[in-house]
Amino acid sequence: MAQGHVQRVRLLYKTILKLHRGLPPELQVLGNSYAKDEFKRHKNCNSAEAAVFMNEWTKYALDMSEQLGLRGPKTAREIGDNLDEEALNHLRDEQIAQLYELHLAATSQSKEEKT
């Protein structure tokens, strides 16, 4: 059973990296770095955390495929989604800080593009 879980985690990780290839280069680097860090950070988590982790990253992969229009260019939509207030209220302080750092990195990238 553990071997099957490891294979699913690897497949999800590789899928996410492949999806990131469809992003603009600066977002691809940011997304890959973030995914790598998160997968490493959760490498030794308990089974309950692993289930939540896999579920959330699977949702992310599905959402990215829709945003990038992998079912055809007519299905593509704007990249990114806003978090609703309920989702923000469920985040721990550490997660909010991490989200803010990600926001700063993403906005600094877009400012550099404009100059």
C-alpha cells in the first residue's frame, strides 16, 4: 500500500510540473519552486495530512488544466483564482505568511515585466 501511495505522489508531482510548462516562464519557476518545497515539506506527514495534501494538489492540477485550456484553446481561462473569505479564515498563521510571500514574489515578477 505504501508503494502505491508513493507512486501516486510522484505522478501528481510530475503532472504539476508538466502543467507548469504552460505558464509564463517567471510563473513556471515560481510554481515549480513552490510545489517542490510543499512536496518536500509533506514527505513525512501523517496519513490524515497526506490525504488532505493529495486532495488539494489534485484539485490544483485539475484547475490548472482548465485554466491552461488543456482540453483545447477554447476552454482556457485567465490564470489564477481569488481565495474566498471562508478559505482564508481556515488558514493557519504560517500558511497566511507563506501566501503573502508567494504574493510578493508573484507581484515583483509582474512589476519587473512592465519595466
